[in-house]
Amino acid sequence: MADHRGDDAQRSRDAERLQALESRLVTMARDRRPATPGADKFYNANQAWRMVVELVAGLAIGFGVGYGLDRLLGTTPIMLVIFIFLGFAAGVRTMLRTAAEMGKAPPAADAGRQGPDDGPDEDERD
């Protein structure tokens, strides 16, 4: 009998310690978040590389389509040149769209997620 009471007491102490640990971890996780979402030091560099990749991808796709059509139709340079220009235009357009996004505030890293102590949203309530 004494063993059961001791086990129950130990389990309740363990449960309290576990709950205290969870609350400390939540607090530490909140403290380590950047002050503004997306404010890491490489955000702008990542956006610049994204723009470069978008331009190169547009050129590469244009080259591939133009070369394929030239081989298929037998028109040696004309489709290649046309689709390289179209790929370049598509890449520049995509770059401009990315540049417009950079002018806005960075997206929240945890948008749409709920924390452990957040209540249900208005939509989730009955």
C-alpha cells in the first residue's frame, strides 16, 4: 500500500516538473524569435539569389524550348532567338515581381500556426 502512495506522489511530482519544463521551453522559444519576422541577416541576400535564379531559369527554359522547336521544325536559329528573348522577358518580369515583394514587409515565419497557449480562432469555436 505504501508503495502505491509513493508511486502516485512521484508521478504527480514528475507531472508538475514536466509541466514546468514545458512552460519554460515555450518561454525560451518566444524569447529567441527575431523582433520582426524575417529579420534574419541573410533575408535580402536570399531574395537577391532568388531573383538571379528566376532570370537564369527564364533564359534556360527559353533556350530549351527554342532549341527543341528549331530541331523539330528545322528552322535553325530563329526559334532559338525568339524564345531566348521571351525567356529573358519572363525572367525580368518575375524579377520585378520579386522586387515588389521585397518592398513589402517580410512574411511572418509562423503565420497560420498557433502556439500552445493560443486559444482557438473565431472560426474554430462552436
